[in-house]
Amino acid sequence: MRIGIEALRANAFGRGIERYTMNLLRALSRVGHQEEYFLISEDSLLKEKLSLPDNFEREAPKKRFRMINRKGISLIGKILFRDIDVFFFPNSYVWYSKYAKTVVTLHDIAPYKFPERFFKSKKAFNDYKLKLFYIKKNADKIITVSNYSKKDIIAHLGVLADKIEVIYNGVDSKFKRIEISGQQMAGISERFKIEGPFLLFVGGLDFRKNIEVLLKAFDILVKDYNIPHKLVIVGSNYGGSLLRLSVEEMLKPLNISERLVFTGRLSDDDLLVLYNAAELFVFPSIYEGFGLPVLEAMACGCPVICSNTCSLPEVAGKAGLMFDPQDHLLLSKLIKDLLGSKENREELSSNGLKRANLFSWDNSAKETLLVLKALMN
């Protein structure tokens, strides 16, 4: 089978869709040896960067792929793409005229549900809705990454349930339990001024990550229970973005600024050390299509407390403590109780390691191939 893949956002240093595309390509190279893959990418070194074998070819988008946003040229497009059996779009992007059997991954519909946070103009929102229209129209199958997202897509876009396949993300094998050397910890301490125990949050200042409830809970823990911990906040500042929460305003009534460490975005190597060194990982998100940081923390043996909403119950299962993401009082109690019980932390850590082992990119790739092959039958 000859598979075209839009790989414009495959990036070893990205997260989200970039990470999804990169890991899926690498996994396809391990489990899909019989297929031929044509990757549409600007990066002439993509194959080398991802160590992809000879059944992968890279093609510049300025060639035939530039036709995908043109309408009413279906016949010409089918001739140009006649060597492709199935075309796979992993980043919620699709052609306007359909040139081959088509599969699209629609990770979530957050921009549709929160347009005021994603679009600065009505035109930009309408352009996004047009993309969703063409996904619904031209995709033979839609892959999404959780049952929560599937229900969202059905409810808001009116897509038929049997057109949607749920394939969970994997967790990268680099996230694992390690023994942290004194040199590694000294490096982290020096760079980020982290001394002593700390709680960890990964997600930045994106409004969906709901950091306000964590800051309120942490304030209670410091003020009322005198915990010695710092709170390490990893992720983008989202400066100038509509997605950004104003953390400065949140902190005005609180007295915890000296206990907070904002690292910005970090490399996987740095994240690996922090996941392994943290006493707890807390993820109070109110909207996720999947929730990869929860699995990354579990894979490193870090006990997890996360929201009981959106996709997170599917991801964490019974291996994480869950709470209502609007209830900072409950969150502060859960953190306090868990910090006070080494036995409970060890149980969560053990359960988390087992849970993370259920999610692999090789399984994701195998299931994706089954969807692609089914269209040829």
C-alpha cells in the first residue's frame, strides 16, 4: 500500500501535534515494513532526523501538494495523486477537493468550543470552521485520540459515530524511571533555583490547563499547612496569545510568588529529570483531547493528581487521584494527604507505571495502519 502523509509539522522538538506526527512516523517505520510512505514536508532532512528507512520518501509541498487548497479540480488532483492509495492528515488539515481515500486525525475541537480564546477575528474563526467542514466532507475516516473527543466531534460537528475511530496516543519510551545523579540534580537546581522538595505542573499558562486552581490550592498548603515545597511550572508563557491566563493577576491576592518556579518550555531530557525528582505531579486541566503529560509523569513513576473531566479519566484510569477542577479546597486536601503518606505515594507510583505501559506508539501505529488498510478493502 502506498500511503501519503502530510508531515509538515513533524518536529522532534515540538509538543502536541508535532510530537504526535513525529512519534507516529517513527512507529510506522517499525511496524509497517510492507508499506510505502510519501511524506509531504519542507524539511529535506526529515528522514535522517527521524532515522526513517528506505520505504519512506520525502516530497516538497511546493510540488503537487500545493493543489490541496484548490476547489473544483478533483479530476486533475486524482491524476496527480494517482500513485497514492490512501492519504493521511495527522494534524486536522485536509484537502478541499478529494484526490484519494482520506484519513484525518482530529485531536480535539477546542478552537470550535472556545473561539474567543483562539481567534482574533470572525474571519479566522470562519476559516477554521471551513476546515472542519471539509474534514467532515472529505475524510473517509476520522481518527481521534479519546472517546471524550469522539463524543465532542459527534455532538458539535454532527459526524456519524461509525466514521470516527479512537486511537490513543502513546508515551515516548524516553520517559521512564531513572536514578537521578547528583550532577543532574545540581544542574537543575542551579538553572531553576529548585532546592528541596517540589510539586510539578506541565502545561504552561494556557487557559485550558487551569493553573489558577492549582495556585489557590498551593497557597492554602503553604499558608495553612506550612509545606516546604516549591511549585515548578513548566511550559510556554503564551505571551501575547489569547490562550494566556494572566498569572500576574492571579498572584496578587496570594503570597506564594517566592515559592514558584517558572521554567518555560524544556527539553525532554530536562523534563525526564523533573518528572523523576518531583514528589507529586498535578494536572488540573479543564479541557484535553488526550493529556500526554499525565502519562509521561506516570511513566517516570511520579504520583499523579489530575482532573476528573474531559479525556483525563480515560488516560489516568484508576492510577491517578482525581478531583473536580473547580474545587481548589479539595485539591489542597488531596495534595496534603498524599504528601503525608509515603505508602499512598508509592502505590500511586506503582499503579502509574503499570498504566503508562498500556500506551505505546507502536500500538498507535498498528491501529492507524488497520484504519488505512480497511479503506482499501
